[in-house]
Amino acid sequence: MTIKLISAQETDVNRFVLLESASDAHQYILPYSADRHAIEMGRENTHYLSIYDSDEMIGFMILAVEEGESVEFRRIVIDKKDSGVGQKAIIAMEQYCREKLNKCRIWLDVFESNQRAMHIYKKCGFKTFSSGMYHQQRIWLMEKYLP
């Protein structure tokens, strides 16, 4: 398994919509329409990265670059579950943030009900720093400082 992150293209948007509509993904994210993805993709501070395993696109992630040292890890959607791909993609994303974006802090929010994601984030070294409510669900805010 060779995981690569590649800057996404507008032609990838329909695939993103399909990935988000998968039965298990929509429980943990608020899916975007194709138009919303296109708008977000056009924002200067937003980076869409397609996740590839060899030559197959298996998912995507969205990063939002903030002022200062931080990047918001806004979304990750992968169609291969329980294969270690998510963790490898997060490690590749950390390298991207450090080397390409010159940022040293990544933060995210995750629904409390998404125990699989919380486990992976903790395994990758993310720490909880706050919590709140969003769409009547508890969310946890997590962060990681990169070396």
C-alpha cells in the first residue's frame, strides 16, 4: 500500500460527492453538494487533497490554512475502512502541512459518536483541547503540534 496525496481537480468533485454519500460516511460529516465543493475548492486558503493508493483514488481530505501556525483539518473521507489507509493518509497530511504549508499545528473537530475517527486521531498523537455542540451533537476539538 503506497499512499499519496495529490492536489484535487474540479473533475474530482463528483467522486467526492459519491464518497460522502456512502452509508457510513454521512453519519459523521455534513455532506457538501457538488456546487459547494467547487466553491470551497476555489477558496485561496482551502486545499483539497485526493488520497491515492497506488493509482486508485480512494478518498480525499480538506485542509483550511489559517493565519499564524495553524491548519484546520476539515474533512477526510476514505472508501477503504479498517485497512490502515486513514492513519497513513493523516501521516502524509502532516508532512504536507509541515513541508508545503509551513505550518506546525493541525486542529480538527470530530463528532463524539465517531469513535473510529477519535481512536485514529489519538493514535496519531492528536490531543483534545475543547468540546462543544454542533447540530445537536457533541464535538471534540483536537490538536497536534508538529515537530
